[in-house]
Amino acid sequence: MYRSAFLAAALLSIAQAAKAESGFASYYGGHGHRGEMTCAHRTRPLGSIVTVTSASHSVQCRVNDRGPFVRGRVIDVSIGAARALGMTRAGVVRVSIQ
């Protein structure tokens, strides 16, 4: 009984983690801890790793906060991740998240 409940919970979390979405991303300023690539997402589990792709650039970020709270945006990335994605000039770019 416990084994099947654990297996069902594990499969559900894997399915949710594999769910891809797309939309607009923005970035937040401030000084990150040692240039970590972190992000804020409304529903992904805190501590999970997501891959954010914009144009030909892709980074892996750790979800450490909730947000963004601006309509139409799906994720906020740290300044380090924004630099790696090449979005610091534009401020807001279309991304894909996995």
C-alpha cells in the first residue's frame, strides 16, 4: 500500500517537473549569492531545477522564490541567469521552461 502511494507521488512529481511552458520572462536585480542562477516561479516546487531557454541561449535555474506577480510573465530570473540568456538589454523576453 505504502509502496504504491509513494510510486504514484513520485510519478506525479516527475510528470509535473517535465511539463513545459512558454511565455515572457523578466529578471530581478540585486546581488545574488556567488552569482547563482536562481528564479521565481508561481507553481514549480521550491528547490527544483528548471531549464530556461531564450532564442539560442539556455540556462538551468533553481526555483527559490514565488513570482512573478506581473500579468503575462511566467518566470523571473536572477541577474546572473539574465546575463547568460542575453536578456539584460531587452528586460523582458519570450522563453520556454522545462
